[in-house]
Amino acid sequence: ALPIWKPHPVGTAEHGRVRDYIQSELAKQGLAPQLEAGFAEASRGRFHASGNIENIVARLPGTANTRPVMLAAHYDSATRGPGASDDGHGVAVLLETLRALRARGPLRNDVIFLITDGEERGLLGAQVFMREHPWRSEPGVTLNFEARGTSGSAVMFETSAGNAWLVRGLQAAVPQADATSVAYEIYRRMPNDTDLTVFKAGGLAGMNFAFIEHPEYYHTAQDTVAHLDPVSLQEQGRYALSLARWFGNRDLTRHASGDAVYFATAFTSLVVYAAGVAWLLAGLALLGAIVAAWTRP
């Protein structure tokens, strides 16, 4: 269950309480969490932020690791809100996924649990991890859990380039996944970033998950456990656990190349096909339209 948190931006006493709580929960489950301290800064137009941060990093060993699966969320909150959805739910997803993985026995690959700091101040913790941590280049796949509201369907809305193997993995692990390649085409044109932006810039492959309904509660005092939809939380947990098990038992040193077109429907599981097929279908549709126009009496 999510604890009752108050707003806990970087540098506050409440932030320290949340950090200590997460460390203790990881330790209770048999891991040895590290605190990665560092300094980072971010600038974008007139926005500038900097600060000292403390990431929480832990590793669950596998039996014959090829490359680790990395699960990521952030534990700092916005200044005004307690952050139950953004991103307390993501932290809860990681902790519960760890519990479930330990209950069934080890995977083939290691699983890294990265709980970043300073995301709300400009992705500061992700920057420090990708710049300094000795594990920064190891993950074969990274799964990041976020929120832009407090309820709604949990959606896979962003991938790294050459995503066909990632989306095929999603299709196999969570056949009823809510995902569409159109969502990313919209998202990447918006002035929004998450920690996955930094991970991708550092060369890691991955996918991003979030729910977005009730955005009026986002970054406000209303981002509380009472407003967090447990169904949305459960869907995020299903993604995390199913995908950790899927990628955690595969050779992540090799995978197919290429991009995929993908979408969900109300009547089928996730539909996935190669991006090149989309051009072929578009060409056939255009040819059909030309033939129809040419032969029309």
C-alpha cells in the first residue's frame, strides 16, 4: 500500500523521510540499496534548475545474466502536491514487482531498481545516473513508470528507436496492452520529458508507461492516495511484472532491428506489424484509389 506522504520536493525534511522509507522497504526484501549522491543542472529556454540529489539503486541478481532489465520511477514530488500518482504509484509498482519476483524465484537476468531523485526539477537524478553510475550502460531494456493524472488506462506511450523487438515483447507479455504508435508521434512533439528521455539519450532501449485522466489533480494538493485509481495502479503493476519476467528470461544481448507500427482495438489483442508494411498498405490504398477513379464511368 502507498504510505500517506506530504509534498516532498528535493531538499525538504519530508523528502528525506520518503527516501529512508524506500530504502528500508528494499532492505526488508533482501536487497542492499545504494544511495547515489550527485549534482546536476538543467536548462530549457528560461527554465534553469540545479541541485544535489540522491538516487536509490538496488539490484536483484539473476541466474545467468545477459543484460539487466531496469525498472525506473522517481520519488521526489512537485512542490505543491504529495505526489501519490506522480510518482508515488511508480515507486509502489517497483516495490511490489520486487516482492512478486522474489516470491516466484530468480529470473535469468538481473533486475535493476532505479528510483531517481530530482525528476521534477529537470530530470536531475536520471542525469546523474547516466553520467556517473557504474551500471549506467548495462541495462538491456528500461521500463519507466510515470503519471500525468490520477486515473485512466495505463498506456505505453513512448519507445526508443528500433522498437520492433520491444513492442513484440509487450505484445507477448501483455497481449491486451493499451499502446499505439500514434501516441508517441503526438508525445514527441510536445514540450514534455521524463527520465526515459535521459536514458534514451544515453543509448538505453526502453518503454514509457503512464495514465493521464484527471490532469486537473496533476502537481496539485489533490494528487493524493484518495484520488489515485487503484485500477490504474494495478495496470501499471501488470506491465512491470509481466515485462520484467518476459525480458528477464531472454538473451538481451541480441534482438531484431527495425521499427513497428502498433495499436490496440476493442476486439483484438495488441496489433503489431513492421513499419515497412505500413508504407506498402498506404501504397496499395493509393493505387486502389487511382484505379477506382480511372475506371469510374
